Amino acid sequence: MRLEVIFEDEDYVAINKPAGVMVHKTPLEKDPSTLFAVQLLRNQLGTRVYPLHRLDRPTSGVLLFAKSSEAASLLQPAFAGNSIKKYYLAVIRGYAPEAHGIIEQDLAKDLNGIPQEAITEYWELSRSEVPMASSPRHQTSRYALIRIYPHTGRMHQIRRHMAHIRHYIIGDSTHGDNKQNKFFRQAFGLQELLLHSLHLSFPHPISGETTNIKAGLPGYFEKMVNTLNLKFSDKDGYSSSKGEDSRG
């Protein structure tokens, strides 16, 4: 597999990670056919790369690497603060509770972990009602396209927070709605998670300028947006003045 490089300079490189590709190897992954972004990109560029953050295996989109340990150490502290901006797109079950909302629900890393503060902000970009029954109780089905900004970076945060408010992300086999996932497989042949890391911006530690990186939607995601008659434009993926500090 050849990865799509969407940004590159002397110090950093970003790819549009395909769904199903893991960021790096882990002892828990035993399947020999599993693909790892670090290994693929290293072989593709012919040099070592250092992942600066992670994306869940089924999530597609912007994934940023450093080309040296020195470049990684310069930028890594920014990921612990709030100067790195990451925006996602997702298709959820039902209409969003509000046009703009904030989910504040502490999340534990695992069953025995201590809950940590977790905050997710979202905006509803579009909504639709399709004349198909995804459950016996309703003759039509409602969906929304939302833009998401995670203020914190907990494990599976976006997926768990959307499940917390019962607006599950379509295709989420771990935290989602199995009935909806089955409906989308049968009606549309969708096997993937409709969660995409669309836009990442960071203060470049060498140039001092803000660097913006955007990853185009995968074909299956774009197809479902069109099939569900949801509306999306390029500007919907970028930051807005009200988005980054509106939690008060």
C-alpha cells in the first residue's frame, strides 16, 4: 500500500491515513496481515518517522509525523497543550441535540482506570431524513453530519462521547449502535466507520508559522454523505472563532 502524503517539509510529514491501518505496532495485535502507518511511511520515504499523535484504527484522516527525534521533541509538547487544533467529521444517528454543543463526561482509560476530564465540542453541519426504516419503530431514519473538536485526547473519546449522548457514530462497532451498523451494511454495503480527521493545524516550531493540513474524505464517506443527502463544503472542516475557547 502506498500512503497519500498530504503535507511534507524538511521536518514533518503528514498522511491521509486509510481506515483499517494502525499507527504503529502493538503487542496486542497478532494478525500478520495488519498494516502499520509508521512502517509503511518509513519504507515509502526511505527514512525513519516518528508519530506525533494517534488515530484509532478505523478512523481515517490527517496523521502527522516528525522526520527526526529532534523535530518530534520540538512539537510533542504542543500536543499536551491546546495549540494543536484537530477537527473531525462524523455521521451520527439522529439529529444533534443542539446546533452547537459541548459534551463534558470524564472517561477512564480502561475498566480499572481513574476517570479523566474529557471535553468534546461539536457543530451540526447538516441533517437529513431518509425514507428507509432502520428500526421497526420508525418508517424513516434521521442522520446528521457533525464537525467535532476534541478539547482533550482520551482513548476513543469522540466515539465514547457520542455514545454517551446516544447519537452513535455510524459504523462504530465498539461503541456504536449495532442495529444501525447492520442497517448500513445491508442497505448500503458500508463496512467502515464514518469518522474522519479532516483538519489539523499546528504552530511550526521551526518557521513559527501556523501550518494547516487537510485530508480529503475517503470515497465511502463521501458516498454516504451524498446518499444520505447531507451537505458539506470545504469551509465546514476548518476552525471558527467560536469553536476553540467557547467552553468557558
